[in-house]
Amino acid sequence: MITGELKNKIDGLWDVFAAGGIVNPLDVIEQTTYLMFIKDLDELDNKRAKESAMLGLPFESIFAKEVSIGGRTIEGTQLKWSVFHDFPADKMYTLMQEWVFPFIKTLHDNKESAYSKYMDDAIFKLPTPLLLSKAVDALDEIYELMNEMQSSDVRGDVYEYLLSRTTTSGLIGQFRTPRHIIKMMVEMMEPTADEIICDPACGTSGFLVAAGEYLKENRKEEIFFDKLKKEHYMNHMFHGYDMDRTMLRIGAMNMMTHGIDNPYIEYRDSLSDQNADKDKYTLVLANPPFKGSLDAEIVSADLLKVCKTKKTELLFLALFLRMLKMGGRCACIVPDGVLFGSSTAHKAIRKEIVEHQRLQAVISMPSGVFKPYAGVSTAILIFTKTEHGGTDDVWFYDMTADGFSLDDKRAPIADNDIPDIISRFKNLEGEKDRARTEKSFMVPKQDIVDNDYDLSINKYKEVVYEKVEYPPTSEIMANIREIEMEIGKEMDELEKLLGI
């Protein structure tokens, strides 16, 4: 969550772009992302050089050689942010336009890489040297604050805050998933080194980045000291699809700046016939669109067999089941309506998950989690693909606080259920004896079946009402009479004072 001075600096950068004539929110985000990527390239290159030196491994900087563009050559070191950011505005602008930007567009020789695909049509749009100089200075200040915060999530938070400024947010079904919710879901799923992870509505790749960061922190030696596992991590583990090329471009760069060289980030309508993925992934992490236009004619026929509907949130659940390998797991965010909707399609998808797969958990989240973009109430579903059932007891948790106020300001607060959710989910055996009056409890499958597969927590949570003792009616009436008499006396005295 971006607050305080860092938020003010990013708002200031936004104002710099507006004053320079770039007012389209997606253009601001794109150009800012390019600049952040250029700065990150320099920092990442320096970091890898230090790591290689510590491990005694050979390393060659991407800036080490001369760079050739259009028959001309320049020293690669001239293209480093730490070098050119001190240049005069005119010289910096020429260097950026003629050298740095063409250089980053040709970084990957592999034209099939996610980066190459979405940089091919990238355009440097900053119109003047003054705007570039101001933007570079502003980003230097932002990075200085980011480094002071010492948070692994801060870069992702900056991306998400930039995206929150878009006027299109929410209009095309894209809700920005808060970073702490993404991190919670990843920690609950505990990805392993052999996963094949997919987000079929990836946006800026937030779930994929978080999964990568989790593996770096928790499986570092297993992955990075094993050649085959490292190659899998860099090139085959992460898959993301979206229908917005700007989001894909930002997502691909987001993954690269987090050290994942070649994620499979593709332009694809995941619900259409162009998505043939079946029995392919071991883990799906997603917050699919809850609304937005849907052309029913292009929806894949096998999804409609599971639930005949135009509602994207239901079709995505059917898609997750198709895409997962046997034994594959899913953690996804759904609107509350999915849990209790009474339509045939709603009941069909819930029955499919409960009866033919293994539903493990339903975590209800408060409606303020997605503010300020939307006030929709949501829940997290966690299930495993088995095709032969397996649902036994389902764990329900009633989240009431996520560490931030539930109004539009989303200011940090002390109340936070997230650590408790993660801890309890990792020890479900200890949840079996909890009463339904508590925040979390287990519900037997049969209870869910008897309730028409309703998954809303209120269907199963028991509320204890405290008995309130009221005095007898005669005593209440006597008190009212006394009050009336007192009012009458006061009115008489007021009339005397007024001479009435």
C-alpha cells in the first residue's frame, strides 16, 4: 500500500507527465514503466555482478560491449541510467531516443520471448528533453524512497498504485488485486520448485511475480543451485494470459525486473477456443474479471458444458478446472455471488467443485478490500482437481480486517486477520474442534450438500446473541410519566420567564 511521501512523489511524477502533454493514463504508465525498467536494468546488472563475484562465477554485463544501432556504435556503459541521468537534458534526450530505447527493444535475441513480443511495438513518447529530465529526476527520488522502505513488495506496490490512477480501472473488468492479498494467497498455496503456474487473467503479472518471490525466499538453494530447476524457473514455470497488450507489456517487464528471464506471457482470450490449455498446470492463482462484455459465441464449448452462462466469473472457474493437471491446485478470488447465486449455472459450478473435485477452503473477505476501485464483496476459493471428489470438511474463515481501513483511504491499521488465516490454513487438523461461533471453523460436506451447495459463510456461522434484560413495562411507563411531568414543569417556568 503506497502512502505518505512515496505516494506524493508518484503523484508528482504523474503531474510532470500531465504538464508535459501526456495525459492518457495508460501512456503515463507505459512510459513510466519503460523508464523504471531502464533504471532496473542498471541496478539488476550491478547486483548480478556482485552476486557472481561473491560466488566466484563468470559474469558479463549487458553494458560491457560496444552497442551497434543503425550502423553506428557507442560504449555500452553510456546507456546505464547511473551514467546518463547526470547528462544535460538535450544530451540525455538524444541518447534516450537514439540509443537507450532502441537498445532495450533489442535486448532479447529470442523473438519468441515475452519481452521481445511486447517491446516490438513499444514507442518512446516523451515529447521534450525537459519532460524527460524532470521524469528522470522524479524517478531517482522515488527509488531513493523505495530503497529506504526496505520492502520486497514496494516495487509491486508502485506498479499497482500507478495502475490505480487509470480511469479505465474497473470499466473493463480489471480490479487491481492488493499486493498483501496476493501474497497471502501465495503463502497459503506454498508453491514448490517443480510447479507450472498460470494466471489466465494476469494483468500486470502480480500473482506470478509474488509466486516467484516466494520461491526465491523459500526454495532458493533448491532452485538456483540446480541447473535444471533454475532453467525451469526462468523459462517454463510462469504462464500468464490477458487481452490487453499494455498490461501484457507491463507484466512482461514486471517479471523481468523481478529476475524471471523468460515468462510465457501471451495475448489470449482465455475463455475462447483460442485457449486450448487442458491438464497443463499444477497451480492456478487468479483474480479473474467479475464483469465486462463477453461474446457468448466465442466462449469455448467445453466450458459451456460445465455451466451454461455468460457470467465470466463462473466460466473462469470451469476454465481453471480444465487447465489444471490432475492433483493441480487453485486459489482464486470470486465475487460473493458465486458462493450463493441461485441460478442453474451458479449451482452447477459449485456442485462440480464440491462433488467431483476437492474443495478445501472458503475465505470471505470484507467489501472494502478492493477500495477505492470497487466496493464488491469477495471470497477466496481453494480447491484441488481430482475428477473423483474428495471434499470432506471445508474450512471457512470470516476475514474482517486485512491491516488497512476499509474505506477509500485504505490507511494502515492494527487489526489484521492475514497472519491468522495463513497460520490456521497450514494446520487444518487443529480447526476441526472449533465452534461455528468463531472466526474459522470446518463444515462437513453433507451440510453443504443439504444447503444446495451454498458456500456463503453466513449459512453456517452461528451468531451468539447476548440476552438483554429490560425492566417491566409498568416501570418503563412510570419513567415516561415522570419525564413528561418534568417537561411540563420546565415549560411552565419558561412561560413565566417569557411573560406568556
